[in-house]
Amino acid sequence: MLFPSFILDDLLYNDFQSIDNKTKVTKLDNGYNLQIAIPGVASDKVSVELDPVQNQIAVEVLEASEFVSTFKKVYDIPTSIDHDTIETSIEYGVLTIKMTRKQESSRRKLM
């Protein structure tokens, strides 16, 4: 027998727990990419909101899938991020939030 019967019973007859979503942050030359695993979740069931006052991005999955339960997570973002350039996309079960840094002001003489 490949598996003991108690393992087969667990595999065949018990519901699995939802997989916890994973988050990956990648630093780029001009900003950051935040990637969140949300397998099986349709793009219309995901809400991404920017709170410029708190400098945070809130990600919420509004409807569970087979692999992900509903959740809401808040991520602090660096103050150097240009809020007008934040882009989001979902591809192959991964939500990507691309954040670009503000253009640095050049130093100038005022007086």
C-alpha cells in the first residue's frame, strides 16, 4: 500500500484548508513590483485601493476561489512612490502592482 489508510481518508474525505496567498516584493531601478498570488480569483473579484493620506495600498479578494479564501491586506508603500503611476494587472493567478518612484527634483539656486 502506497499510503496508510488514515492519510487516504484525510485526502479523500476532508476539505482542504485554503492556501494562504504569498506576496513577493521586487525592487526595480525605478520603483517596486508587488506580486500577490491569488489563484483562481477573477479580476472582477479583486479590489485594489490606494490611500494617499496613509500611504497604503489595500488589496481585497471579495469572493473566495477553490484555492484562496476572501482576505484583505494593507501594504505600506514608500513615500518616494508616485501615486499617479501605480499600475495593476492580474495574469495567471498573480496580482501585480507596479509602483514607480517620483522623479527627483534637481537642485537649483533660489537666491
